[in-house]
Amino acid sequence: MSLRVNMARPGKIIEAEQRSSIQEVDGTLAGRLGRMSLGQQVITLAIWPLLEQILSFMVNTVDLILATRMADGDARVAVMDALGLGGYAMWLMMILQGAVATGVLAIVSRAAGARKPEEARQGLVQGILAGLFMGILSGLIIRLSLPQIIKVFGLSDAASGYAFTYLSILAWSCPFLGIFYACTNALRAIGDTRTPFFIMLFINMCNMILSAGFVFLDPPLGGMGIAGLAWGSLLAWLLGTLVVVVLLSRKYKPESEEITLTLRQANWTPQREMMARIGRVGLPQGIEMLGMWMIHAYVLRFITGLAFDGALGAHFIAIRVESLSFLPGFAIGTATATLVGQYLGANNPKMALKALRTAWLFALAFMSAIGVFFLLAPEVIVRLILPETDAQATQLIAVAGPLVFICGIFQPALATTIVLKTCLRGAGATRIVMRCSFTCLILIRVIGITVYDAYFDLTLIKIWTFMSIDLFIQAGLFITIAFRGKWLETKI
């Protein structure tokens, strides 16, 4: 299999290279993006990731909705707590693969902006190899350390049993996710944000059908309980990975103006230099994400230690609702990371900075509007996920509602941190992001919560208040860093 990259008509290689060098000097982007205004570029690249993020949200929310309907009373609380842990464990599963995917995005986007097709090809191929390796490694680590991970969170015996069943199956999706995210990030890096959306649509449909069938059909196909949710998600990710690999193997447009990726007769030998470049970008993010996961796990210990048995479940429900507001932020941030990388590759840092500023304002307006909705109807939103059928459900809604209200307050800060951090990572400035994130998280979420708990009564609302303070401080810090512009000089 090889990756073919074509930027001009067949047989015009020399002319294409000459045009590429001229375009690189004038700082414009190739193809259709080069013919758009900056606002159009952001919107065009963001609309498909937004729809994709919505579908990704639905993949996880389907499991949550099905779980609330396959158990009642105390069993429902245990299942909700298990899925709450499952969400954090999935985050841990994706740390290594996400680091590779960020490296692929940074390298391929710069290669696209600089009109370096061979570099883009190598970035994708080596990213697939690295993603597969990291996926296998993370899957094995999670599977072997699962009892210890569950023990750290202090769940009830019933919730721990559900969590072990769910995660022991889902851990085997890690290799597929490593390949999937390397491929889709390479597509986004060249400006193709539509293809990943349709693949995610396919994954979402497969997950809904398979998970519902495995849970609610009669045995032997159904009646699997929480294991059915895991098998549905695992098979959906497997099928989605196969689809993206097949599409990349066949994707080739000889008349395209832009870099086009295709996997045909590729050299799959690991290349030290490209792997090192991926590592230089991805390793700091991987360390940052691991540190963030450990800090969140530390905070969750306070949550599971609260008097309310369903505290973790209520926390997870609020996180699910909050992730609705993540969607436009991550979509705009992902689109702008592509633009920033391409403009830096085209030696146009001024437009890279302007793209970041434009995207930040878009996300700020969009997510603040969602925040108003959270402020006005928090419990109504929670009831869309959790039906009020018994006393336990009513209690979960009463606890989760105020948390959603807090989400509404910190939406501007959340928009700022998501977009600016994503753009900086896409430019390869992952070390800056790592240092600043760690500083705030340790000072506010670790030291702040620990000291407060030593002298005062800690509640779930107070924990979320500390989280919002952290976000506002990070927002101010990253605004300062982003608009000073030193990150524009980052080499990868």
C-alpha cells in the first residue's frame, strides 16, 4: 500500500513543483481553501467536525440511555457509576493514540501548507504504524491493570463488577482506535473534514443497532446486559476502522489541486526520523493527558467518598450534558488546528494567528449561547438522559441539575481553553500547553480541593466550583500565550 499525493495534472510534475514553490512563498493555501475568506475557511472546515462530534457524543450517550433502561433502583445506580468510571477509563485508553493523532495532524497539515506531498504521505503511514502500536500497548495496559484502576475509584461491589465486565471487553478496541484516529486526523489535516463525519455516522448507526440488540434481544444474540453495550461499541469501532482504511486505500483524485491521500503499495517500514517528529509533538500531549487523567482520578476519589451513593453517576450525567457544549468547541478547534498548521507550513504566521483569533471568537459566541440554555433549564436537560421513574432517579436528577447550571457559567472559559489549546497543539506547541495545564490543575484541583476538604465540608457542587475556577484561570493564561505569538516559531 502506498500513499499517493497529487497536486497537478499527470505528467506535469516539474510544473507542479514550480507552482508549489511560488505558492509557498506567497503564503496562500492550496485548492479550494485558498479561494475562500478566513471566515469561510473556518466554517467550511468546522461544520463537518461539528456534525461528527455530535455523532461521537451519541455513540457514548446511546450506551448511557440504554443502561438507564436495563436496570432499576440500586442496580441502575450501580450501572450508572460503572459507566461513569467507563468514561474516564476510555479517556485513559485514548491517551497514547491521541498523542499519535496530534502528531499526525501537525505534520500532515504543515506538509499540506508547504506543498510537500512525500512528507504528508510519510506522516500518515508512520502515524498508522505508531497508532497501531500504541493502541496495542494501551489496550494491554488497561486490561492487565483493570482491577487496580477500578479499586482506585472506590466503587461499590456491584458497580465494580459492572465496570470490570464493560471495560475488559472495550479495552480491545484500543488498536482499532489508534489506526482510526491517525487516519482521520490525516484527512482533516489536508482539509477533508467531510469523510470522517460520514465514517462516524456509520459507526454511530452500527453502535446503536448492535448495542440495543445485544442488550434487549433474547439470548443467544441478546440479553447480555452491560457486556452487550461493550460489544456493540467494540464492533462498531472495528467496522469504522475497516471503512476508513478501505477508503484511504482507494481514494485517489488525479485532477485534484490539493494533496490527496491514498494507501497503495506503501513502505510500511518504521522510519526513525518521522517517528521522532511524531513523538516530539505527541509525547508532551500524552504526558499532559496522563497527568490530567491522574488528577481527575484524584478528584473522583473525593466524589466517590461523598455521602451520596450515586454521586459518581450524577457527576457522569453532568459531564455527558457538558460534553454537548464541547462539540462546537472541539469542532472549531480541530478545523482551526488544520488552518494554523497549513498557514505555518506556507510560511504565513500572520494568517495563522488571525485564524486562531477568528476561531476563538466563533467558539466563544457559540458555546456561550449553549451556556445560557444550561442556565435556564438544567434539570430539563438532565431528564432527557435519565428518566424519572423511581426515587433513585429523582435523586440523581436533583444532584446533577445544579452541576449543569455551573456548566452554563463557565462556558466562555471552556470555549477559550478548548479552542486555544487545540490550535496550539495543532501547531506543535504541545510543551507549552502541557506546562500551563499542569500548573493550573495541580494548584486548583489537587492542592485547592485537598486543603478545602481538610477544613470544610466538601460537596459535589463545591468540587465543580473548583473546576470552574481552574477553567477561568486557564482561559486567561492561554489568551495571553496565544496572542503573544511565540508559539508561531515552534518547529516540528
